[in-house]
Amino acid sequence: GRPEADNIGYHVTLQTDGKILLAGYFNNVEVLGGLTHRNLIRLNANGTVDTAFASPFSTFGGVQSMLQQPDGKFVVAGNFNSANGFTHRNIARFNADGTIDASFDSGYGIWGKGNVRADAVAVQTDGKILLGGTFDTYNLNDARGLVRLNTNGAQDATFNPIGISAGNPAVNDLLVLPDGKILVGGTGLDIANQNLLRLNPNGSGDTSWPNGNGNGGVLEILRQTDGKIIA
């Protein structure tokens, strides 16, 4: 039967085999046979639930962002405390079959004051993972709004996003460009309260980019085939 969620789906990823990963904030997706899924589910190409996918995800919170790596594993980020019965705070990585990837260790995860959550995740060509959101630390180390992880989940100490404010930035979206530079969209990203920045691959600010400023903020960034950017 077709699934029917009881709340919100935030992110959809289409796999190369036509199957669909759906993530968000929902306590139950009910299908024929009485199956339920929380916050993460995979559908077959015809819209039916893929019952081979193990996804009793998080019982607290939900998923804000998700990406699938070239090896089939996928990273989810959001506002949650556990994933498939294991302690994972706001970020976790799954194997292609929906089981937890035990080789990915985010330690204490992300922490901060107020509404802590991870809203954006992106992967670089070397497999390192960019994680953005509203937070102060990653695994108890300073990381305000943006952090880069090694492939095993440990924080990459060589990445220093000095273009991001020491105040209270909120990173809503990340886009890795073909040259390795990183577009960051959000609100209050630096001392000028800008909402669209371009960083060099090491995290330093790209001074050649006319950073975006204005009221409100950036929720999503897209790159056209001609290289132009839509925010």
C-alpha cells in the first residue's frame, strides 16, 4: 500500500535505482500490514514502502537535511537524540540498507543554546562532510554554525570557517561548487549580518565574492548548468 505520513516530510532523495528516501518530522507512516516508520522511510519507485529498508529512526525530533554519498551510504541531520536505538545527537550516517553505520562516530554531536539543530549537510569530492545549522559546538569542540567532518565523523581541525560570525549564525543551506569553494546561505552569518557567503575550501572567506546582504535570510541555494547561482 501507499504510505500516509502524519506530519511533515522535509527532504526527498531520489536514488539511482529509482527508489526514494523520504525524511522529516513524522511519528508514523502507516501502510498495509501495520508497518510504521519514524522520520525516515524508503519508497519503491511505484510509491510503495520498501520493507527491506530498516528505518525505525529517531523517537525524538526529526530530520531537516539528508544526502546520499556516492558509495550508497547516506547522512541525515536535524534535531534528534537517537537513531535506530543508538545515541546520535542531530547527525547520523546509515548504510544503504537503512542500518546504522557504526564506522561513523560523531561523539557528543552538536550542542548549543536554544533551538539546536542541523539544517544543512553537503559532501565534498574527498568525502569530507560539511554540516551547518544552529549550534555552538561539535563533539564538545567549538563549532559555531558550520563544521567539517572527516569521513569517520571526527571534526576536521584543518577547516576554520572564519567568515562565519562569532555571534549567533544560522546556516540553512550549503553548496559545494565544482572548484571546491563553498556557498553558505542563512542568517546573521558574519558581523555585517550577511546571509550569503562564499568560502574557500579551507573555510576562509572568499574576498572576490560579493557576499549577499539584506533583510531576511537565505533558505536554499541552487547552481544552474551555466554556473549562475539562485538563492
